[in-house]
Amino acid sequence: MKRDIAIAIDGPAAAGKSTVAKIVAKHLSYVYIDTGAMYRALTLKAIQHQLNVDNETEIVELLNHTSIQFKQNGEQQLVYLDDADVTHEIRSQEVTHHVSDVSKHKEVREEMVQRQQQLARSRGVVMDGRDIGTHVIPDAEVKVFLIASVDERAKRRHKENVEKGYPSNLEELKKEIQRRDQIDSQREVSPLIKAEDAIEIDTTSYTINEVAERILEIVSSKI
Ligand code: CDP
Ligand code: CDP
């Protein structure tokens, strides 16, 4: 009989983590958890409260009074910040610009990791982020680290923005992605890094389905 496992998908911005994670989760009838959405929701609230994102004490205090939940609406996963649906708002340029600064604080990460571990306590989960394989689910049966060239990642995000009717400038987007990758990779606490036992997949010239299939093959070999 097949057993339920945990699948950790990490990597830099716009590498295709969430798109592929959703396909893999759907295929296996697993739960998908987007940890980036949790950091984005907290960042949105910090902006709403006009907090200084560098002030760790204030940001942690805010998080301690904040509920972040995922709700399924048919195919779509909605993100709730306290009682409000913020699924779209958390993708704004302003949130994207500040999220890495909010996410670098030690106590913020400790609390988020605890909440994420709670969400992943039963197996049958696909979780994507930056530190899933290294800190959130270090004993995940499958760990994947997705990468792609920064030009390709910027192009993909740009295309996505244009399709959704969001304002988007390719060069600005590339700079923002590089800036975010740098903060995420260089922070002291649980930086973006490939877990030793993660399988790296360079998706630069792969389609979404090819990447999903590759992960499903890895999963099959484990269950
Ligand atoms: O989708 P995109 O790559 O733009 O970003 P995301 O996955 O929504 O994550 C937004 C930000 O949250 C990242 O740039 C990190 O600063 C932070 N993050 C993190 O620190 N740890 C995670 N496990 C997930 C996200
Ligand atoms: O979650 P993450 O930030 O890593 O990336 P994403 O939001 O899943 O993917 C960013 C964009 O790249 C989306 O529009 C995907 O459809 C697209 N993509 C692609 O074109 N080819 C891939 N192999 C993976 C993602």
C-alpha cells in the first residue's frame, strides 16, 4: 500500500515552486501549503499598521496577534489574514518589496516554522518555501530544490503579471528578484539554501509539466 509522505520544495523566487507544488499535490490528493503566503500576509499587516519592517520586536508582537489561514474554494486556495481574504493583496508590488525584510527576523521565523510544522504534522503534504527541507520538515521523504536562471525567472513572472493585468516592467522585476534572493540567501536565520539531501532541478528549459512529472517520479521511487 502507498504511504503518505511529506514533499518539501524550496528554491529562489519565481523558480516555479508553487505552480509545480500545486500540480503534484493535486495528483497525489495531498494538501498544498504555500509558506511564502504566510510571510506575505504578515508583511501586508505590517504595512497596514505602518510598522517599520526592520523592527523585529514590533513585527513579532504583531505576528503573535495574527491569524493566517488557508481555505479551499474549489480549485483555488484562499489566504485569510485574520478574517479577511487577502489572496490577491499579498501579491502586490509593495508586499513583494518588503517581504524579505520581514522574513529575516529570528523570532518571526521561529513562530512561522512552528505554525508550518503544525500544518504539516500529518503526512500527505506538499510544502513550498525557502527553508522547508532544511528547517520546517527536515525529515521530509522527498526534498526538491528548484532553480532557473534569473532571466528566465523574471520572464516567467513578467508574463504572469501581464496575463493577470498587473503592472510589470521586466528589468525592474529582475532587479527585485535578485534583491530578494540576496536577502533570502544571506540572512542569518534559516537562509535560502539547498538541503544536503535535496535533489536540485534546473527548470530553465523545462515546462511546468515536465518538472511536475520529474518530481512525481522521485515520489514514486519513495512510496
Ligand atoms: O512566489 P515568490 O517566489 O515570489 O515568493 P514567496 O514564495 O511568496 O515568498 C515570499 C518571501 O517570503 C520570500 O522572498 C522570502 O523572503 C519569504 N519566505 C521565507 O523566508 N521562507 C519561506 N519558507 C517562504 C517564504
Ligand atoms: O512559487 P515560485 O515563486 O517559485 O514560482 P511560481 O509562481 O510557481 O512560477 C512563476 C511563473 O513561472 C508562473 O507563471 C509559472 O506558470 C511559470 N513557470 C514556467 O513558465 N515554467 C516552469 N517550468 C515553472 C513555472
